[in-house]
Amino acid sequence: MSQRQLLQVFEQYQRARTSFVQTIAELSTRPQNIETLQNAGVMSLLRPLLLDVVPTIQQTAALALGRLANYNDNLAEAIVKGDILPQLVYSLAEQNRFYKKAAAFVLRAVAKHSPELAQAVVDCGALDALVISLEEFDPGVKEAAAWALGYIARHNGELSQAVVDAGAIPLLVLCIQEPEVALKRIAASALSDISKHSPELAQTVVDAGAIAHLSQMILNPDAKLKRQVFSALSQISKHSVDLAEMVVEAEIFPAVLTCLKDPDEYVKKNVATLIREITKHTPELSQLIVNAGGVAAVIDYIGDSRGNVRLPGIMMLGYVAAHSENLAMAVIVSKGVPQLAICLSEEPEDHIKAATAWSLGQIGRHTPEHARAVAVANVLPRLLSLYMESESSEDLQVKAKKALKSILQKCTYLPALEPLLHEAPPNILKHVVGQFSKVLPHDSKARRLFVTSGGLRKIQEIKSEPGSVLQGYINSINNCYPEEIVRYYSPGYSDTLLERVDHYQPVM
Amino acid sequence: MATMVKLQRKINGIKEESFNRNRVAEENRRKEHKAALLIQSWFRGCRVRAYLRHLQRKATTIQKIWRGYLGRMYFRRMVKTAYFIMKMNFYNVMAVRIQKRWRAYYVRKYVHNYYALKQYLEGLTMTNEIVRRELEEFAVIKSREQEKTALESGERKKDYLARKMHYLVSTEQIAGVFNSPYKLFPDEMEFRLRGAKPLSPKASRSRKNGTEGIVETSAPRTPFALPQIEHLPPIPKKKQQGPFRDPTEVLLQRYKPLEPTLRVATSITSVEEAREELKRKEWGSQVNDELFHHFSNANKSRRHELMLHTSSKFGHVDYGTKHFREENPEKLKGKKDFKRVFTTVQVFDKFGKMYSSAGKAV
């Protein structure tokens, strides 16, 4: 054979390899093909192609592997078992930027499924190679490396600690300052995943000076970037008072409140989460946010949104009101209670209703003024029905009962207590009757209203053990009225009257 | 002689007698000795007892007097402490009254200041209103921007579509799809098509690939890439005959823009200009143009100026100190002063002076 024919054999082989690897890469974008590919044994075929002479084939093979691993965790495990990772980690350090991107993509796809797989990735020494890639010039390489680090750190605290020990954080903070928006997004998301596990990790992130850069990006027009920035800030501030104070010192208020009106839903949710994590810690922080008008903004946000995204806003109102009665009064003055009442009746999910019940309880438990504001919004019958419904979850029932009890113990607004008198079970009825017994002895108009609305009749119908607290309350209410009225309304009075008719001697 | 014989006769008798008497006496000696001892001891006993009784009486007297003295002293001490306790209780009660009033004032003014809370809540409502209004404006602006961008991107898409499908434009002979003869006016797409520039084939091919960047397509290609569409060979430009250089090169060289070196580009007076610039900047950032002269106030004897805040008649409003509480000095006239001193007990003046002159005490 001539030399040319010999070379043609090699040409054909190379062409075949290239077309195979490119087709596989394209087929693996569609999920329905992946099962078939896996059964056909594509892993074992792709593995030697990673070591191919031609760089394009290497890169396309890595890309195909990454897409396959992305799809489900069995394939990712097959990659780990097939000892492909050490090769990838080695070439991550050596090869050109396109291969680095592909290798980082594969590592990320493997690490995202479970902590064990992420641990396997870490055990291959991927962290050092990824951190070195973070120092590259090309923004695409940095993005891929940061993404992989973020997925590794997402699972648990030990993995995050390993990422931090590899020295990733200062480089990630540098990445955040880069002009490319995609890189900023990924770096912010990685910082958020690292700092969410423990206060020490969050402190490490803060020590690298992340807060200043994150707070500069708050008013960036890109919505996905804002999501990640707010998520990162809220993960940092949730751990302790000091961290929350540092986040607040970055002067994000009141600029952050404008982001509550962002068109993107998840930006709003993350902003509300950030505000909630800050107000959770101390009354001073809550006071700061209230003074900046945060409560009004959050209440509007609750009114505009539906479903799960409302939850952080509702909890924020609860935390603010829980600290002190002045703050609870501030929440009431900002028209929070009608909004929460609407949430309580509108929302279908139990955990949101439970959070709303808790918040209302925190608002109404301080003084009679607060309890009156909550009762006027017609919340108490709704709380009672939530407590009584058998289909409410246990958590919802417990929270509704606690909220109801704490509001009732301070409520002196009788028109709101009346409906409860007719419907409540004995353990709640005790408190309702107790409140009546506190108010009625001093207010004559209320006494009159009590009789005409049928409350006195209901009181007489209540059965209770003599000597119990409930009986004591009933006696004190009965003592407010003349005996004839009490006897008139006691059950069976008509029977006793008729008996008297039976025994009566007519006067001739 | 007779007496001597009598006496001699008695001698024997005397001997016997004396012997008898001795014997009797000896026999009785013990008894009598004992009796005498008894009598003597009894008498001595009586004497001693009388002495002891006497002593006892004296001792009792002394003790009685001494106990009386102690008891009176103790009593006096008890009265003193009781008096002291009574005084302290009185003072405590009065102090509690003062503290009660002070705490009520303090709490109402500083801790749970109702009016401050009311003002704060009113201020808060106003802030909330402002924040709500601004946020609504912001939301409106944002939604308008979004609509605008959506509209613009829609327009661009339609224009791009028109460029791709420019062949659907209607001609004289054939009315296009968008130019139905049954309608009065052609569709808006028709107008777009008429105004669109046809898309060149190169532009249609340079569309973004999703995996662009991951695979290096600009790497030195293998000599055996996948078969591609054959391009037509380029139309060659007519080359001038002769030893001429490429006209593009020549034009580039002829119209090359001036690139002066840094030394040439800086002006001669750049140092002075820089100084001027610096001076201007400093002048602009200064607050006070006067130079600071050290120790210049030493020789000027200026009167001390009071603070505006406290001195002028438009000073700070005395909130709470002057009109928080009403004062009616007229109502207080005629009332007796508050008694600050408790009445003394005269007993104590005489303490230590009731006794003998030997018992003089201070």
C-alpha cells in the first residue's frame, strides 16, 4: 500500500471517532436517549476517547460525559467507579482552557447529585485543581470552576469546609468583582452555598470582604444575579447577631426595599428572606428596619404575591412583633393585620397558614390594645376553625391554638369574643369565659349586650365541674346579674315553670 | 491521929476510888469526848451557818443591785434601737413616697413616653406612606421598562423574520401570502417584508451554538474535518501589472494616523499645567481659605461667647421640663413646710446623768 492509502486509513478512523463523539454529545442533550445510550455501554466507549490525541475529540468526549452525568446519579456513580475522575483532575491542571471548561463541567455534573459523590470528587484532589483554575484569565473557565465548587459545597458543612480549606474564598470574592454577569452569578451562588452551613464558614466568607462587593451588586439590573446576591446575604446574616449587623452596616437599607418590587418573583422572595433573617436576631435590628419603612414594603409584598413566596414576609412580621410591644404596635399601624387575615383565609397550604397564625399570635399577645386590633380583623373565628378542623396538620393545630390562647388572654373586645362563646371547645371556652368575667363586672352596656345577644343563655348551658376554674368564672358572671334573669336563662326553666303550673291551686 | 488513920484507911480506898474514878472516867471519856465534840461542832456549825447566811444576804443584795443596773441599761438600749427602727421606718416610708413620685415621672417621661410613642407611630405612618408611594412608582417604571423591552424584542424578531422570508413579498403579478386580494389593506407583515433587506447566507449561519466555547473550534483544524459545503471560489481582483505593491497596503501606509511618542505628545508646559491643576483641585476641595496661624489667639483677648443653644431666646424648647407638669405656686402658699426632723426623745438627754456623782458619764 502506498503511503497515501495508509494515511487514509488513519483519516477514516479519526473521522469516525469525531463523528461518534459529536453525535453522542448531541444525543445526550435529550433525556429520552440517555437510557438507551447507557444500555449500549457508552461510558466504557467514551473513557478511552478522553485520552485521544486530537484535542477536539477529547473536549467533545468530556462534554458528552458531563451531559450524561448531569442526567442522573447512576451514571455519575459509573463515572466515579470507572476511575475517570483522576484523569480529569490531572488534565484540569494541564490542558488548554476549552478542556478545562469541559472537565469542570463533568466534575460539577458528578458532584451535584449527592454528598457521597461530591466526597468522591473531593477525594480525587479536584479541589486544588479547581482552585487553580479559578486563577485563570478566561472568564468561562472561572465560571465552570466556581460552579463546580459551589455544587460541591452545597451538600454539607464538611464539604464546604474542605472547599474553604483549599483557599477558594478569596478567589471567589475576586470573581465577584469581574465584569461578566454570568461569572458574578455563579460566584455569588457559590458563596451563598458555602456560608449557609455554619457561622464559622459565614465568618470566613465575611472576613474575605465579600459583603462590600455583594452589597454593591444589589442594584444590578440582572435578575438572576440579584437572586444569588440576596440569597448569599441572607445565608450570611442568618447565623448570628454580629453577622447580621455587619450586613446591615453595608448600608443596604433602604435600597433593598426597592428590590421588593422587582418583576422577578425569586428576587422578591430572597429579599424578604434577607429581611427576615436580619429582624430575627434583636429588637434593635428590627427597629432599624421598621424605621426605614421596611414593614410597609413587606406588607405590600405579601399582598402582591401568592403561595410559597409569601412565607418569608409573613415570618418577618411575626419576628418583628415578637420582640416588643412597640414594634408590634408599629406592625399594626402599618396595616399588617388585615393583610395577615387575608393570607389566613386565602392560602391553601398548611405551613403558610401555620406561619400566619403564629405571626398573628405574636402581634396580639402584648396588651389589650394589640389584642383588640387583631380581634377587630375577624381573625379569631378563623383561628378557631383552623384549630378544630381535623384535616389541618398537627403543626397548624398547635400553632393556631397557641395563637388563640395568647390573644384571648389579653382580649377585652367583647363583640369579637361572642362568636367564640358559641363554638369553642372546653379548653378554649375557659379563656373566653374568663375574659368575659373580667370585663362584665365593670361595664353595664356590655352586660346588657351580653344578655340580648344570647351570651348569658349560652353561659348557663355550659356544663362544668364545680370547683373548676370555669365554674368560678361562670359564677362571677352570674353574680353580675340579678337572680331572676339568671334563672330565666338557665336551661329547663320553662319546664320548672310548667311544673309550678301543675302544682298551682287556682284562686277562685 | 485519928484522921491519919482515917486517911490511911481511905488511902486504899482512895486508890481504889481514884482507880475506879479513873476507870469510870476512862470509860466515859470517849463518850464524853464525843459528846463534847458533838456540841462543839454543832455550835461551830451554827456559827458558820450564821456567817454564811449573812454572806449570802450580802451577796444577794449586791447581785440584786447589779442586775437591776444591767436590766435598766439593757432596757435603755432596747428603747434606743426601737426608736432607731421607728425612725428608719418613717424615713423609708417617706423615701418610698419620693421614689414613687420620681419613678412615675421618670417612666412616663423617658421610658414609656406615651406622647413620644404616639409621635413615633405618626411619623412611622408617614414614612410608610412615602415608602409605599415610591415603591409603587418604581414598580410602575419597571413594568413600563419591561413592556418596552418586550415590545422592542418583538419588533426585532419580526424584522428578522421578515428578512429571512423576504421572498414572500408580493409582486405585480402574484399577490403574496400577506397581501390577500379579499382584504382592503395588506397585512402588517407585508409592509415589513417590503421594507426588509434580504438576509445573506453567511449571517444565517453565524447563529449561537449552545455549546459554543466548550469545544475549541478555532484550534488548528485536523486535515480531515467533517465534509462541509463547498464554497464557490472567490472572484479574484484584477492585479495591476508591474512591480506595484498591493494597493491596500499602500493606502494603509499613506493614511496611517499619527502615533506620536509620549515625549512628543506631552506639552512643554506640562509641569506648570499639572501644578495649576493640582492647585485648582485643592482650592475646590478646601472649605476654609484662610491659613491656620498657630497661637494667633494668644494675644487677642476675646470675650467668651456663649453657646447659641442655651443662651439665645430662641434656644431649645424646654420640652418636659417646664410644661410637662403644671405648677401652681399659689396653691402651695400657706401650707406648712415638710418636716424633715423627727422629734427627739428626752430620756436620752438624761442618759448617764441619773446616777451618783461617781457614775457621771458623757
